[in-house]
Amino acid sequence: MIEWLSNLVIGMIQASGYWGVFFTMAVESACIPFPSEVIMPFAGFVVSAGKMTLWAITLAGAFGNLFGSIVAYLVGALGGRPFLEKYGKYLLISHKKLEIADRWFTRYGSKAVFFSRMMPIIRTFISLPAGIARMNFLKFCVYTLVGALPWCLLLGYLGVLLGPQWVKIKPYFHILDIIVAVSIAVLVLYLVLRRRRRVTQG
């Protein structure tokens, strides 16, 4: 299934260029499992061949992420939790994934929308609890776009560096997910501890 989706993503980008990057990233962010770990590195490979530019694929990917996330936000806002519990399986949204995203949003609030854009599983589904909670829409859009930009740039740049060899690191993309997730968790912990220290000292 993953291999089939990866080949589909590659075919779309080959056929449509920047629009292919935008569309496939939008689909992933709308909770359909198109892997960004294939989309952006392959786009980076195309950049290395001189057919696109790094900043253009980064923007296409980030705005695609924003568009798809808005769709998911609206599903959460208009349908609510009961709708997702009942029909989520038909939208490829499992109860387990929804629970993970829900806990993350409950714990970190609107900041979760920013940090989660670089984390596995959560980045795809965080828009749903944000919509259910009716998070401020403008803030949601800003946090989503700003959080998506470094992720798209990093993956795209890896594709540029590796060129035709990009496909050889596909098995290691989940390790990259884990490294980024741990780094974000450490940063969040540091910020929380620093804030508590200031409150205690104050």
C-alpha cells in the first residue's frame, strides 16, 4: 500500500510539477496517507535536476499543507467529535490516531498546531482536534504554515543533496521523524521548565 502511494505521489509530481507538490501535500494534511517523506525529497531530487527550485517546492509544500489542514479543521469544526468517531474509519482516521492528536492538542493547546507539523502521525491529524475546539482560525492558519515551512524545506533539501540516491533513504525517514519528535519534545520541556523557574523566582 505504501509503495503504491509512493509511486502515485511520484507520478503526480512528475506530471504536474509544483501543483503536484501542492496537491499531494494537501491530500496528506487532509488526513489521507500520502507520505510527505516521499513527496518533498522526490521534489528535491527534481530540483537537483534543474527542473524546479528549492524555495518554490518548499512554498508549494507548505501551502499545500495549509490547504489540506484547513479542510481537516473544517471537518472537525463542523462535524465535531461524534462525526469523527462514527465516520472517521471511512476517512482513514483511526480512533487511535485521533486519540493521539487529541491528547497532544489538549496538553499543549494552540502551540501543538505549530510543533506537530514536524512530528509523525500527529502532524496529519492535529487539525481535527483544533477544529473541534474551534481554535482561532487565523492563528491556526499562521501556526500551520509557519510549522510546515521548516519541515518542507528540510525534506526538500535532503532530496537536493542526495539527488538520484534519495530513494535509498526512504526506509530511514521514520528515524528522521523520531529524531525531530525527540528534539521538539526536549525543546518543549525546556520551555516549560524555564517558565516554571521564572514563576517560582517571581
